[in-house]
Amino acid sequence: MKALVTGGTGFLGANVVRALLEEGVAVRVLARAGSDRRALQGLDVEIVEGDLCDTPSLKRALDGCPLAFHVAAMYAFSTARPQQVYRVNVDGTREVLDAAYRAGVERLVYTSSVAALGMREDGGPADEETPVRPETIIGHYKHSKYLAEQVALEYSRRLPVVIVNPSFPVGPWDVKPTPTGQVIVDFLRGRMPAYVDTGMNVVDAQDVARGHVLAAQRGRPGERYILGGENMTMREMLGILAELSDRSAPRVRLPYAPVLALSYLNALSLRFLGRGSGRLLPETIRMSRHKMFFDPRKAVAELGFPQTPAREALSKAVRWFQEHGYAPPTASA
């Protein structure tokens, strides 16, 4: 059995590649020319250079692969290049699924996101059936993932597509730290004097990779599966990071209104001066008002999705970032 993985050079994709290799599956990775391939270093994988929107390269990549994992996406909240976000996440998904259909792929796992799901008005954990109100979606990234998931659902009528919705993965091989990984790195480097009152669902990245394999083996085409772990507030997560690293957790909680105003100034500076933070943006601050809690019970029940404790997942991430020079080692280690 041979499987194609798009996005295999990225954080989740590299973990999916490893999970497949552990299952004895031969892996082919679609990668852009000149892309950063550190996350695949030392792995026995075949590389096909190409682009999500380049049909001939998709055809080459899918040739001989009855199984495919479309993990590639542009995970960015900056408003500087919204057209590129939609091109990669929406148009790229349509191109991959169309090529897979024409190639006669037997099973395709599409990596969506909890960003594409609805949120409960009472703040409780949302699940796969929580209604989505498109007009309430905040930001280009979330909107693009919602639209891309609609494409995947459309194709599931003629192609065996299983959709997985990872929450906030943490763990090894976050080479170009994702927004969640960057929070961990900033904390470990003492660059987080305060925090915002928000919440997320923290999940082990290696569990998410395993969830992709389980989705291919046991998932029902046309169904969505939340690949999530533990719901926790930002304060709780920083408290765990403090215990793991012997650093003090920030005690100052930033008020929403002034931070939102600052984010608009920062966005203007990024756009016109090219200076500022790519994380302090109106989209991210507005999203922080909502605790993004999710319920992974469907994936646990139907797929056998593992549930590594969040503390253990965060410990893996801390250790990987420290061992690879992103952050100083723990003093007491």
C-alpha cells in the first residue's frame, strides 16, 4: 500500500508521515520546490515536487497511490495575503479532490480544522453537529477552512472522503512553529508577561497523526471527526508550562478592549511599515473572546482515537522545542 501525503513537510503532515511509516505504509509526499524539509529528515519517503493548484504535478503525485491524505493548508491569520489563503485552502482542496477522483483513489482523508465547526452559544464543548453560522466566522483562515470543508463534503458524494477536524495540536516536529507552538516557545523564552482570557482544546500531535490513520481505516465517508483532547483555559495551559519548565506563569490578564485597539494599530504597522507582530492581529484577538472547547467523543467511539493527557502532550512539545534550540533548557533538568 502506498499513500500520498500533501503538506508532509509541515507540522501535522510530518507526524502523519511517521504514523503511516509505523504502519508499514509506503509514503509519497507532495512538496513545493525549495520547501523546508527538515521535518522529514532521515525518513524513507518519496518526494514529488509540485503544487496544490498544479494539475499535472497532482496527477504524478497520485499515480499508484490508492490512499491519500490532504493535510496541506495555509495556517495564517495575517490579513496581508487573504487571496493566497483562499487559493491554498479552498482552491487547492478542490484541485486535490478532483485529481484524486480522476485517479480513482480508494480513500482520502481530508484534514479540516475545528475552525470550520460551529460554536455553542453557552460556551460548552461543541461537536460535529453544532450548527455553523457562516456570518459569525471570524477571519480569513477560519472562513477558508469552512469553505474548504464544504468542498470536501461535496466531493464525498462521489469519492470516499473522511474529514478530520484537529483542535490545537502540540508536540514534536513543529519546525516553523504554528501559532499554538509559538505560544509555547514565547513562554519558554520568557516573552509572555501577560495573557488573554481564552480557552482551547489541547491535543497531542502524535495522537492527531494516529487519528488520520484510524480515519482511513475505520472512518465513514462523508463524516467529520473531531481529533481533540482536553479543554483548558489559557491560564491553565500556562500553569502547566510553568511547572514543566520551572518558569513563572504570567499573572496579569490583559483586558479585551485595549488589546483589540492595539491589534488594529499593529495590523496597520504590518501592512504599511512591514513591522509588528504576526500574532497580535484583530482576528486573533476577536477569536480569543470565545473559548474554543470541543468534544472528541465521536472520534474516540468510532475510530478508537487515543486521548493522551494534555500535560503529557505539552511536555513532549517543551522537550522537543528545547532539544532543537527553540528555547533554553529547563534549569533543574
